[in-house]
Amino acid sequence: DQEIDLAGQVLQRERVHAAGPGPGQPLAHLARQGGLALPAAAQQGQVARAHLGRQAAAQGNLLLVSDWGGLYSFDVSDPAAIVQQGVYLKPEVEPWINEIAISGGYAYLAYPNVGLSILDLSNPAALREVSYIPGGVMGMQVNGDYIYTVNFIYSPQNYFYNSLSIMDITNPTDPQVLGAIDLPYDPNNYASDVVVSGAYAYVICSELGIYIIDISDPSA
């Protein structure tokens, strides 16, 4: 399939299907040193580590936890008997999730090597992608009807080129890019996260510190 990235370039997506734990498995224990642990045989009280937790987000009785490729949904209405409901595995090469946000019945997933994915959470047992913007998203913040993402691409010399993008997510099934700004170039620098407050976005960079960007007019 062809996808169009934020710069209008056509990307070719290579699909790889992965296997993960199935739905309906109760979560018996949150291991202090190893992430999530699921029971191999709950009737005998045995616990087996199925995957490692990386990022998490919660809303009400819904908990989302990611590992290096998948997103897992849990019902936490009874903290003594947490139950896995569903799993979403993105069919890409090593699509680890760097950040998760939940807003208005949708999950926003930042993938450093494949882009931004938006999932419908109306049925946690059947997580479903409703839109996808290719690229490389290191961090993000959802703020009302907007999502702010810090993105990067590799140059042929394996250098980082970074940018901040602003999208209108009034309709999460059809996000609209309102504007973007390139950050100053440094061969070893990458933008790792963004925080929004009022009319400003604060972009955190690995080598060059913090950039403060006026976002009062997203299209400017």
C-alpha cells in the first residue's frame, strides 16, 4: 500500500504480521522488575511473563499498555482481578510505541519508525485503527482538538532532521495537518518530546536543549 507522509512523499509500507497474547487472559501480577505478567495456568496459580511493558495510559476503567510492538487493553474495574481484553499489533517492521495518549474515546500512538496511529477505543476487545500518518514520531501531546507531534527523519548519513507538527483532530478518522516547523539542524540532536501550555509549545531535544515555539496561529 502507498501512504503519504507529512512532507507529501510516497512511502512503501512493508507488512509483517506478529503474534501476541490472546484476549481474555487475566492479569495475575505486575512484576516489579519485568513489566506485565500473565498466568500460564491460573488454576494452579502459575505466572508467566508474556511481554514487557513500555508505555501506558489510562482512562476510567481502561488501561492501555504497550510493549515493543503491540498495544494491550485491560479492564481495571476490579484492581484485584485485572483482565486483558484485546490487543492491537501494527503490521510494520519493529513498530515499537514511544508514547500513548487517550482522548475522547480514541488512543493516539507515537511510533518512532512508522508514524502516528489513531485507534477507536469504543470496543476495547477489538482495538481498531481509524487513521494513520506515516513518519517518525518521538513524542506528542493532545490538547483539545489538536495534537502536537515532534517528528524526525534520518538523512542518508544517519543524521536527524526534526520538526514540530500541529494537526486538527476534531475528526480523528481524518486528522488535518495545520502547520509544521523545522527545528535547527544538528547531526546528533533529536527532538524527544513536546509539552503545550497556552500559546506555546516546548520541544525537548537531546543535545540542543528546549525550543519554545509560538503556536497561537497553527497555520503560520
